[in-house]
Amino acid sequence: MKNAKRSKNSSINSNLNVSGSIFIDMDANRRRVDKLLSDKWKIERELEQIQAECKHSKQVIKQVADTTSSSFRHVCESCGHPLGYLSPEEAVTFLKKS
């Protein structure tokens, strides 16, 4: 029985860091996740600003991912902002060219 206790204690000790707390690793991960989410938010705001200021002077047709599927859309070549959907005739013409 003494050996069983010893192995149990050694596995607990292996999960503890130098300070003796298992929660420090989770705190570090949480800070990293928070930093990444903050960076993502900043990048999304910067992208929105660039797209809002863009003149969208040249449009191309690209496949754009929606929330559950993807569709062909008119997209600004410069900033990548989706501008509109293809008409049925445009879709047929585009798919025949592809």
C-alpha cells in the first residue's frame, strides 16, 4: 500500500509547477487567449476601416464563404469586400467560362 501512495503522490507532483499550483498554466493560457482575441478584434476593426474608405473601383467575381455555405459574389479586387450577388444570368455566364 505504501508504494501505491507514493506513485499517487508522484503523479500529483508532476502536475504541479514549481510554485506548487496547477492553476498557473491555465491562467497563462487564458491570458494568451485574451490577447489573441484582442488582436483579432483590432484586425477586424482595421479591415472594416480600410473597406469603408475603399472606392471599390474594380470588381471581380469570387467564391465567398457565408455562415453555412459559399456563393459567388461581386467582390472589390482591392480590399476584398463583398459588394453584391450575381444575377442568375451572370452566374450561368461565369460558370460556363470556368
